[in-house]
Amino acid sequence: MSTTHVLIAGGGIAGNALALQLLRAGVQVTVVERAEAPRPGGQAVDLRGPSKEAAERMGLLPGIRRHQLHELGLVYVDGSGREYARMSMESMDGTGPVAEIEITRGDLNQVLLDEIAKAGDPDYRYGDWIEAIEQNPEGADVTFASGRTGRYDLVVAADGVHSATRRLAFGPEERFATYLEGYCAFFTIPTPAGIEPGWMAMHTVLGAAIAIRPDRDPATAKAILTLRTPENPALRRDVAAQKQLIRDMLAGAGWHARLVLETIEHADDFYFDSLTRVDMPSLATGRVVLLGDAGYCGSPMTGMGTAMAIVGAYLLAGEIASTPGDLTGALARYEEKVTPFLATAKQMPGGGIKMMLPSSRVVAAMGRFSMRILTSPVVMPLTRKMFMPKDDGFELPVY
């Protein structure tokens, strides 16, 4: 057992993946999570490339396979529900919008928690968070919202894109966050009639998109909404205003928009946030280091948030465990090794939200025509190459 004591702020994918690997290496771990309990369900996330390899090395794949979603691909429909393009997972070799391994965020987090229970006995505190950090050469003195205090060798901010821990150590969010001209929302709905089992369906209107994605329970599905609109900071904590914006932008959208808008009124898992990119000049300052969305969010439109969290946690844990007596060196190596992967993972495919959600009917019609061409059997080999991850030469270290 190492004498190194690491405090992790955030009990999501990034924080729990790091906690698991540190516990296995004999490092003392404390995790604080603002929520009162683990959050079930949530959006589907995927593993591919280096993140799949990291998950395999961490022994997560058996648990992931037990909870894996049965997804076959993506179908594009118009306002009447008529299909105009289809992209199967197999035709894209698992590198397209739907990957070979898809799992809900809550299920993946539970897989991690199950492994953590086998690995050790971490100090896990729900309903608490960091309120102050005082650093010195020997460590970090932390004050929590509960009134507790503690001294730690390292503090890891893994508390998401709007990280309060990052703000305490690095400064205001506005210095590092870039608004990407839109918002996203998702929540559970009853599976609409006519939805093809195993297929995610998407319908776009001017400035907005509705996607309906399969859930683990065939009776339910996830509604995923993307809205292209100017930034409005007042929306941040105003749920009523968030729902009104959705109603305004999806009025007359056709397809299953009516069901989506009816369900939104009583959805108990409603989630809404800005599409935001986080770019940091450095991932560490003194005894505080950033992990996952807190340090390198590319926005949900990249589809790589979970991949970056898993790979980042694997690398950070590996470096800390390699030299627990030299945390400064470990953090420098972590940043050096994760940065090449982030450079590719944070890129948004297909021109970003402007291409996904055009603001004119002419551009929208051109987009539908282009999608028909790109998904045709003749052009599909070229489309597959377009979606294939760029070979940036990144190799996952073996620890």
C-alpha cells in the first residue's frame, strides 16, 4: 500500500476509472461526488479504438458486454417518418455514428463501481464536494461543503465540463470554455410506434434535430435533441426556460416531435446543457490535475467524451502508480502522453453544428441529397474512409 493519498472530485466515468486503477495499484483513494447516489440510465456512450483497448486492459469488457445495447445503425427520416438514408454499424466497421460497443452511461459507471468494490475499500462520499483548496509543496489542504477537511497529495478534478474544482485551481470557466453555437438535451420517452428495433432514427429541421435511440428496455427510448441557437447564459439553471426553448424550436417539426414535447413535461431524467469545448493551457497546476471533460471536453458532438475519459484515466493512473513518490513527474508524463490522443478525439466530424443543423431550406435539402449519396452502396466505401479515425500514431502505453 502506497502512502500517496489521491482525492478525486467526481464519481462519473473518468473519476471512477481512475479510482479503480489507483486502488489496484495500492494507492489510497477518496472520491467525492455531489450527487446523492450513482445516476442510473443516461445517454448511450461508446468505446472504440484506444478506449476499447484501455477498457479491455482494465478488465471491463466482460461487464460491459453484459449491459451492452443492441444497436444496428442510424436511419435518417423526414417529417413524415419516411426513410431517406441508412448507415449500418456493420457497413461502417463500427467506426460510424453507432459503434460496435454501445452502453448507457449509467450502466458503464455501474460496471466500474462493481470492479471498484472488488479492488479495495475507497473512502467514497456522496452528497459532498470541494469548496476550497490550499496548496503547498507538501500537498493540498481541502475544505468540503460538508464542513470536513483533509490533506491530500493530489487532487483530481473529474467533475465535468462545468468543473467547480477546476474553477478553484485554474480560474473562471470563461477562460477555457468555447460555446459551440448550440445546446443538447436528452431524456427517456416511451418507444414510439414505427421505430425499428435496434436502430437509432434521426430527423432534422431548420436549426434543430430529434434523434430517438434504443434503450435497454424495448418499451423505452432516449430522445436526443440538438439545438442551434445563440448562447443564453440565463438558461444554465432555468429548467422551465430550457423546456420552453425546446418547445419553440420543435414546434411543427413533425415525425414524433409531439410525443417528445408531451413527454418532456414529466421526464424525471431530463438533461440539458450547452455544447461546449474546453481547452486548457496545461492539465496540472501544483497538486491539482484535470481529467475527462473538466480538462478536455470536445462537446457531445465529437462522440469521444467517454473515450477521452477512459484513456485519460488509464494514463494518469499508470503514471501515478509508476512513480508515486514523484507526482510532479507523473503529471508531466500524463499530459505529454494524453495530448496527442486529445488532438484527434476533440475534432468534430462533418463540419460541426453548422453542417448538421443548417439554417436555410436550400442547404437542408442539399444535406439530405448528400446523405443519400454517401450511404449508397457505390459510395459507401468512400464514406467509411471519411468516418474512420485518423491514424495519428497514438499507441496506448503498457504499465
